Amino acid sequence: MTVAGIDARTGERSAVSCAETTANDVASRCEAAAQAAAGWARTGRAERARLLADVATALEGRAAEIVATADAETALGEPRLTGELARTCFQLRFFAEVVCEGSYLELTIDHADVSPMGPRPDLRRMLVPVGPVAVFGASNFPLAFSVPGGDTVSALAAGCPVVVKAHEAHPATSALCHDIMRGVLPDGVISMVMGREAGIALVRDPHIRAVGFTGSVGGGRALADLAASRPEPIPFYGELGSVNAFAVTPAAAAARSGEIGRGLAESFTLGAGQFCTKPGLAFVPAGAHGDALRDALLGTVEGRAFTLLTDKIREAYTDATHQAAEQAADAAADPAVGQGAGRPAGRTVAATVVEVEAAGLTPELLEEVFGPYLVLARYDSAAQLRAAVGMLPGALTATVHAEADDEIGAELARTLTARVGRLVWNGYPTGVSVGWAQHHGGPWPGTDTVFTSVGATAVRRFLRPVAWQSVPSGVLPEELRDEYDGAPRRVDGVLQLPNS
């Protein structure tokens, strides 16, 4: 069996195909990762950082080929993919900085002493790599959340070999990036498998110690159950479904209706609405100012056509928009499906805006729809808005547009923070910057974990704590010896920074 990419614009099968990985080959690649694990974990942080930066340089050296291959499989366009490759390479170099800085190790030393509870032994603690990690590439980001993406890079930075299950939406792009990375990294540190059955075998393989996943709720739950049902269960870190509420206060609508409407339109259709941070539900006040915001939004998307990544995604989008129209009609609201020119011909789709009263929201309307889709929920009082927000499931983000000294906005911020991993104020949630303070996660179904998949602390998923009690200095890891001065450490309760 082979996996071949499909040209998202034409539906034609790619001439380049990749063989599905057999169960025996999955096992051999996982075994190779296990054999490489100890050596990669022992690789000095400076050398590991250098290799991550070298991977970025190697990817940049073949940028034109990578972008062209990805565009043929995803129809995301050269500008978007060029930017995504730049992000991917920046992320590699950023994690090289994280590795060199060293605070992620959580180095802690308590020297032997006498405490109120009696004698205390010498204790030294740090985080160590968990071992080989399985990473599942995402359909919507063929680079930044795929073979060379954030899960892979954070695991490599933590000192873990990675076996990537490539996504069937872009097999040639995955194979190309894998070959480039394998040319830089030591043997066994990076490998790839292809095919649904290979992904199942990968999670079951006893050498794999953790799984990183970006995808649907259904797919994530199935793999999480598989990881938990192993004879020796392993952690599963999934980024799943997220509706990402977007709330506009009456004061903000009165002050900036056109600006907010146009910005929201660009945000929910960015990447054809195939971003995990896409705002899928907008709370907009009833009345003239809310009407002006809605009209600006609809005017921005009118007549635009969007190409979705795969036939499966397009079919699911079409089904969801039809169901949403029926639900909106049942709620005595007016759905605006395919505004403007109607549904475009061929393989493209129109944006869908379903307008309902906030009081008429149903659980079905609070589910994520992948594609250029938005539920516009109109509220006529703060109490009605409060009640609707109380229905929201967990999510990656929530956005509040408010004015200065806006009490409704302040209340929304306090309420929404309990339901999301990132709160955006007077901005748009699409786009997740890579940095030290970033958190890309959130309560279920946004993720099934408290950890982030973007930013410096993404490495924490693939590390585990170990304490050494009364162990001779020569046996300790270098970072826990008294004379070490290469990373921040807490010694006898006092934070010590390395001498620069």
C-alpha cells in the first residue's frame, strides 16, 4: 500500500507516493530510537543546540523545494508556506536557546543538613529525558506542526529521539523534511512512519515513552485510549478541538464596529479557517452597532472562495454548515450560509456565518467546525451574555474586545480565563508566537493536558524528574555537581544564576 498526496486545488493524485510503513518497520525504527536514546540524552547541551540550529539551516537551504512540494499538496500558497517555514526554522533556533539557557532542567540541590524533623540527607533533583517519543503530524501545518514542527523539536531539545507519524495530507512534504533532518541528526534520533496502521503500531510499541498529537477530538481520544491501555501506559499529549470564543462588548462595538468586523472576518478565514486558534464563535451585541459589525464582517468575506486541505475536510465542512443552518432555523434565527456569491463551484467553498440569538445556542453550535465557519451569537443584555459564556467548553483561546474602564470586558476576562489557556485582549487569536511566555493549550477539549505545545515549556512534556540521594559527586550528572555553573539552580532554597 502507498500513500500519495492529493492536489487540493484539482483533486489529482500526486505522482510522488510513499509506501505505508509495515509493522516490522515500525518496530525496527522504534528500536533504533531506543538504541539512540542514551547517547542523545548524554549529548552536551551546547552540541544538541548546535544540531538543532543546523537542522534549521539545512531546511532553509532547500526552502524553494519544500515550499513548492507543500503547496502542491495543501494549496496553502507560497506566501503562507514561506512564512510557515520561517517560523519552523525560528522555532528550531529558539529551542536551541532554551537548551543552552538550561532553566528547563529545574536543577535543585538541598545539601545534607539538620532540619526541625531531624537529619536531612543530601538531595539533588533535575529533569531527564523520558526516552523515545512518538509525534503525530497535523494536517493544517505541514511544517510548523508536522515532521520538523513544535512537538518534534521540543522532544529533540529535551533529549528524546522522535519517531514521527506523517500526516497523509502531505506525505511528500513530510518525507522531504524527514530526509533533510536525518541528514543532520545522529542515527536513530529522527525517523518517520506512514499510514494509519503504522500510527497505531507506533503508540503500542514498548520503546515509545510519550506521544504528542495535534488533530481531531475523535482521533485524539482513540490514541489516548490506546496509550492508556498499554501494559505499561504512557502519557498522551493531545491538542484537540477548540471553538475559541470571541466576545465584543457594547462599548467596543459602538467605538470600532467596522474595524472589529473586518478583523474578525480575516481571522476566522485565515488559512481557509483551518487554524486551531480560529475564532469559531463570536458574541456580538444586538442593535445597530452590532449590525454594523456583522455587515462589515460579511462584506469582507463576500464572494471569496476557499480551498480546504483534503476531500475529507471539505465534506465534513459541507455537512457541518448544512446542519448548522438547520439548527439556526430551529432556534428561530436567520442563518447566513455562503454569504454573497453563494457556494463557489468546483472544489472550493464559501465562508459560512450562522447568526443566532445567544439564548438559542445549543451544544451542537458550540462544537469546532474546521474551515471558514463562524457562529455569530447576538446578545441583548449583560445577563444574557453571562449565561451564554457559562455554556462554553474549554478552549485554547478566548478573545475580548472592550474599551477602557469597560466593566463588561473586565468581567468577561475574569470568566473566560477559567476556560482557556490564552486570553487575547483587543486582538485576534489566530497566530501563536513562539516565545518563553507562550502557552498553547487549554481545558478539554482544547487539550487533554495542562502543558503547552508551543513555547519554551513545551519541553516539559518529554522530561521526568529524578532525585539523587547521598550520591557521590562523580556519579552525579554534571549539572548537579557543586562546582557546576552552567545553568540556573536552586541551592538550599536560594536561586543561583550562572556567572556570565
